[in-house]
Amino acid sequence: MNLFKIVFILAAALYSRAAIGQEEKYKEFWSKTDAEFADAETSPLKEDALTSFDSIARFAYDSEYALMAKFEVLKRQKPFTFQTTGSIKQRYQKAGILHFKVDTTVYQLSAYRNMEAMRLPGYDNRLFVPFTDESNGNGTYEGGRYLELEIPESDSTLVDFNMVYNPYCAYSDKYSCPIPPRENDLKVGIFAGAKSPKGK
């Protein structure tokens, strides 16, 4: 067996192992989210929807939507207030830009830090990525969806759209949710993560 074949086999094995790891993370993420939605103390669901809740509608895991992205760090960005669906406003700061490919086309999404949440333990390293795409209104929530990431230690990170979730206002009008900015409108359908809420 020549060296090229050995390297190819090792690379394939490592990729397969990573894919299995991400699928396990997908299962853990949605299991935890389902539990939060099923609990009356933490659920955003209205009472009638809570009584019949089984699980959040979502796509099956698809490794094609677990993408490596280049993370472009932005510094000294001026804080701003996101437009929201309600009266409660929150201040954010743009932290960087994610550059990635879907098929052969390069796209980008801006990633933000919540100025209040970043002071809380466990949230100081969190990135918030609200976005819209061409699946909205065609199987996914028309108002767009959210993704959360950790600030990467290098210039690259994994963007796994299988963990994309709906804003709470997709389930109840009592919430005030950030509206994805125009700069985060993807001209491609992301058929992964949360689907449109059942009944909508």
C-alpha cells in the first residue's frame, strides 16, 4: 500500500469520527432543548401548545451542513441596538465575520456579542448569529433563525447549521426577539436545524 493511500484512509477515518461526534452533539443539543420546551417553567410555548408538545420540529442531521468557516476578527466595533419584534431592546457588538462555502459558493455571516450577556458566567465567549435564508417560509420559520458559537481560538471554526434554532417569538408573541439584519440574509436555502413550528 503506497503512502498516498495510507494518508487517504487515515483522513477518511478522522473525518468519519468527527462526523459521528457532531451527530452526537446534535442529539444532545436537541434532547436538551426538547426538555426545556417540555418544562412549563422554562418553555416559551403557550399553555395549549405545551400540553400537546412532543418535540421541536427539525431536520434530520446532515453532515453537509456542518461546515468549516474562516473567522475574521473585528475589533473596536461600536455597540448598537438590534431591531426587535417587541419593545425590549438589547445592545450588541459585531465581533467577526464567518466565511464559508455551501456547495461551491462562498457566503458570509456576521457574528455578534450581546453586551449584557457577555458579562455573565458561561456567556463571555458566546457568539450570536441571527440569519435568514431561502428556506424561510418554505419549511422553516419565516422570520429567520439563530445559531450560537464559541469564539474560536484560531482563525477557523465549525459552523454546524444542524444546531440552528428558532427565536422564541416563533412560538409566542409575548417575546421580543432580535430581527436578523439584512447583512445576514443568505441567498441559499439552509435546510437544517429547526423547522417551522408545528401548526405554522
